[in-house]
Amino acid sequence: MKPNEETPMDETTLKDVLSDHVQELKDINDFIKKHQSQVEQKDKLLLEKEKLTQALLSNFEAKFKSIIIQAPKPDLSEVNATLDRRLTNINQTIEKRPIPITRQLRLTLFPEQIRSVEYVKAVLTRVIWCILTLVFMIFVYLLTDKHMK
């Protein structure tokens, strides 16, 4: 036999094979129809569930829109009492404050921080010289005033 030649088959074998294929196609077709009917039933159920869900959502939205929340008025008595106590405490503290400081201009020859003998000696020497100079100037003024007249 040559490789390109076809082998003749029996007609009965071909019929059997074809009938098997036709039967398989019918079975597949039946399966597809059953499956499509199941899909259609599930689609109907899903549509019903979707409608129910939409109805529930619209019902919820209507109830949610009708809710009015009113908070009770706050009780501020404790806050006011605390503020009154604190303000009273502040006023009492202000009234108890120390006496206001008065400014005084003082000439101190010997400050409290410096108490050495050399410093006291230097200050006293200058004071004595200033007093003597002042007395001398007054004396000169009196003498010159008499002569000028």
C-alpha cells in the first residue's frame, strides 16, 4: 500500500462512528439547554434579589433622612462655678500682693556691697576736699562781692 492512499472503511463502521458523534452532540446540546435554563433561573433570582436590595436601600435612605438628632443643652453650672472660684482666688491673691515699690533717689557714700577700709578712706578724703573747696569758694565770693560794690 502506498502512503497517500486511503484505506476504505466499512459503511457500517462509518455509520456507527457518525451515530456516536450525533449522540454526543445531542447530549452536549441537552447539557447546554439545561445549563442555559439554570442560568436563566439564576438570573431571575438575582434580579429579584437586586430589586429586594434596592427596595431595602431606598427604605433605609428614607428612614435615615427622617432621623433628627438633637443634643441636650450642656450643663455649664460646674464650669461657671469653677470659673467663679478661680476668679475669686485670683482677686484674693491680687489683694494680698506686696506693697507697691516706691522709688527713692538716695546718695550713698558707702554702698552695702563694698565695705573695705581703703574705699571708706578714699571717699572720706574726697568728701573733705569737696567741703573745703566749697567753703573756700563761698569765702572768695563773699570777699569779691564786697569789693565789687
